[in-house]
Amino acid sequence: MATALIILAAGQGTRMNSDLPKVLHQIAGAPLLAHAMQAGDALVPERVVVVAGHGAGAVEAAARAHDPEAIVVQQQEQLGTAHAVAQARAALEGFEGDAVVLYGDTPFIRPETLEAMAAARSAHDVVVLGFEAADPGRYGRLVTEGDTLTRIVEFKDASGEERAISLCNSGVLAADAQLLFSLIEAVGNDNAAGEYYLTDIVEIARARGLSAGVVRCDEAETLGVNTRAELAAAEATFQARARAAAMEDGVTLIAPDTVHFAHDTVIGRDAVIEQNVIFGPGVTVETGARIRAFSHLEGCHVSRGAIVGPFARLRPGAELAEDVHVGNFVEIKNAVLDEGVKANHLTYIGDAHVGQASNIGAGTITCNYDGVFKHHTEIGARVFIGSNTMLVAPVRVGDEAMTGSGSVITRDVPEGALALSRPRQETKPGLARRFFEALKAAKARQEQQEESSS
């Protein structure tokens, strides 16, 4: 059956105390909204409708970044969840299939849970996602008779007996799309908040002789983010799950609690990740690679057998082939390092290609930026770049060439050539000793003058 997603993302999130729309605050380098959309991807939806409100332009950009085909509609006034879902009606005009309502600030619904809800639709006209709460607090309660859901009651409208129920409402539900909008038409706002509750559709459906059921999930899946503290808790939850999954997949984490993953980090089996490593978005580390302590990686690819760090930084566009060594205080940006390249110390390689088995000496810099344009450096295979070489791009160093330490290379170096570019050394016998003696004498005179004037 065809599926559409309706993702509610209109809230300002005043408790976040932020100018940024709540659903754009990030977990693991991606907006909360992207996490919700990614969960819904498991249903292979034909249409995705995001209901935006506060900061609608930014929310739309984030939605389209995840799914270019996403439809974004606006809820001009926040009059409740039923009113929010109703804004998606025009976008789903003529759609035949189920609609699943998700929330842009609830990032941890598992794909398996949504699949279970889709399966439950064969037995019920409306399916609601519920959870047994350790502390039900102010959650809405699910009132059931056997396996049937009779109604959902909001906490503020619940009786004492209803508040004693521990089965709580997550807000996520599924129903035939056109039936959903038909039920919403009958929702009123005669309640303590004066809002149009989506939860009222269960009782309305029952009154029409339709059935409603509950799919249960773990409470942790329903974690919503409304405050900075909850955002931090959600980040911790994501990181704990990501670390556990990585180790289950055969990755060695030397100190798991110190490794920080992004939402899309991919690490191959038998890779080793040392302590205090941070992965930004867009990183793939292949089997058998080793990322040493205190390294930071984003937007890069590390092939099998490569060693990165300690204290290395790989920026977007860094591509490391097999058995590359990138050492301490080395930064790579938008550069390809072919198999066996070594850059072990204090080096910046940007907008460059380094050929197979070349060695980059300590202190080397590809001078790629002239203040307006970026320029490319091409280093061939089996090249030896001497320490403290400045390669002023655009420039090419041919295969098996060499640069002398301390050189500033401004012209292409032919294959097999040695390039030197530094002033001739001059040695002045005894001058250093005389120089320091003069300085020490001047310092002594200064101290005497300060004593006599005090």
C-alpha cells in the first residue's frame, strides 16, 4: 500500500530559548527534522509533507536537503495537532494510501516500529503508537478495552482513574489518508486548552464503527526534544546507540565514551578508533584503518590500512587511499592522497593530489589560496618533499622529484629533478658570541638604571 508521511514541524520551541526553529537544532550533526524524516524513509513514502510554521523558510531548506521532493506547507496559527495535520490535506489531494503522522522534534522512532504500525493497519482503521511510561507524568493516556483502543485522553482533561493508566500516547499514528482528514473535520476544540487535538480522532472513529489499535514501543523511542537539556540528553542517547552499534559491527573503540559519531558515520569492521575522536558528517572509514587519538574528521574517506593521527584533521574532500599515513598536526582538505603516501608531521595539504608512495616532509604547506581563488597542487608518485617546503599553487612536482628543505616552490618541477629555492648561507665566525655579550651588557645597564630610579 502507498504511504505518505505528514511530519509536524511548526513549533517555535520557546523553551529552547532560541531564534532557531526547534526542529533545526541538531543531534549528531543533523537537524532533528532530518532524523524524523530518516526514520520515515523506512516506509518508502510516495509523498512527504512537512508542516512548517516558525522559521518556515529554514525548515523548508532543511527538509529539501534531506528529500528534494518533500512538500512543505505552512501552519500560520498553532491551533493544535489536528489543525496542523489538516494543513497537509491539499498536498495529499487524491492520494490513495496510508498517512503516517510523525513529529519533527521526536528523532528516535525506529524504522521497525513504523513497519509494525504499517502491518497493524490490516487489522485496524487507525493505529496509534503507545508506550509504557516509567513516569507517565503529563503524557496523554491510551484508554483500551482488551486489544482495542477506545480513546486517547490528554492529561489535563483526564480523570484520576485515567491518570493512573501507564500506557501513554506518543502522538504518532497511521490511518488511510482520506479517512484521516475526514475524521479531523469532526474534531472540535472543547477542551481545557481550546485546541484541536489529533487524539480526538480515535473516539470519533469508534463512533463511526471503525476500529483503533495500539502498537507499543520502548519509551526511549518517543523521546521528544523541547529544551536544551533534552537536546543534550538526546545527543547522549544517539551517541550511546551509535557506539554500541559500531562495536557490535566489529569496530574497536578504545574508549567508547570519548568517541563522537555523526548521524551518517560509516566505519568498517576491524577498524580501530582511539580515544577522543570526533566524526563530523560525511565520514567513511574502511576496514582495518586506524584513527588515532584526538583526531577530527568530516566529509572524508579513509581507506583500509590507513593511519590517521593523533591530533590530525581531515576536512571535506579529503580522500585517503590504502596504507596512507597522516600524522600529528596534519590537516588535509579537498585533497587525494594515493596509496602509501606519508605526511607524518605538521603539514597542510589542501586542493591537491599526491601520487603513490610520496613522502611529505614536516612543515610542508600547499599555498592554495590567493585571497580570492583556490589553486591546485599536483605532486607525482614517489616524490620526496623536503621539510618546510612551501608549494605555491598552481604548481606541479613531477614523479620521483625532490624539493630541498626550506624551499619555496613557485614553478613546476620536472620529473626526477631536485628543486632548491633558498638563500645562500653565510657564516660569521664569533658573531653570535659577541652579539649575545652586547645584549647582556645592555640588559645589565637597563637594570642598573631601574634600580637607581626606584
